Amino acid sequence: MSKVNEIYLIVQNVRSLFNVGAIFRCADVFGVKKIFLCGYTGAPSRKEISKTALGAETWILWEKQWQTHLLVKKLKKQGIKIVVLETSQGAKPLPKFKPAFPLALVVGSETKGVSKKILVLADQVVKIPMLGKKESLNVSVAAGIALYQLRN
């Protein structure tokens, strides 16, 4: 895969190991180059991750990072665009977003989302338009939808 369409995934403070595993599976399906597991996000070798990742955690490149903001600054210096998936005010609807590669998609905590510290570093904040009464999706589902949209 060339840099022309490289996607990295930054997973910040996702508590559920089952969600982390499902994110690995989505990352495999959509050709993510590497996953960065940040903050208190769990890492592979945990059985809960393996259960939902179905082996994807064994071949997807991943790296544990405690300080998400330091990682984001490093990636930006390498020319990687930071795209945060968040329901915050002013976020661009994902279908209207035209990605520039390489990029890193950031998804965050099931309850708090992506930290404000990362939102201010983002090159773009995008959201998945919601048509029902709920204002958010499960983080692994949202990651899968966003990765699909970025690839198409």
C-alpha cells in the first residue's frame, strides 16, 4: 500500500476490550496500516480482544502509546493528517469530507469521546450524521463506518 492511501488508527481511552477487538477486525477489513492504542486502551494478548478480533490482532501492526498528544504531534511532523471522529459542534459530516492521505483516524472513549487536547490538534473533525434519536454509535461500529467511508 502506498502513502497515497495510508490510514492509521488512533484508539484513545477505549475501555471495552471487546470494542478494541472489533476495531482490530475493522482495521483489517479496511487495510489500516497500523493501530495506536493510547491511554488506558487495552492491548492484544487479552482474551477479550482475541474473541472479537478473530485473529486480526496477530497480523495488524499495533503500538501502545500512553500520551496521545505526543503521538499526534509526532505523526503530524511526518505529514500524516489527523482526522478525529467526534460528535462535537462544528464537525464536518463524514460523507462531505474529502480525505487527504496519509491520515490517522482518531476514535475515543465510549463515554467521553476524544479528549479536547486532541481535538485542538486535529486537522479535521468529522462526524457520522445521525438520523434517529441517539446521538452516538458504539465506538467500534463508528470506526468501521468511518473507515469504510474513507476508503470509498
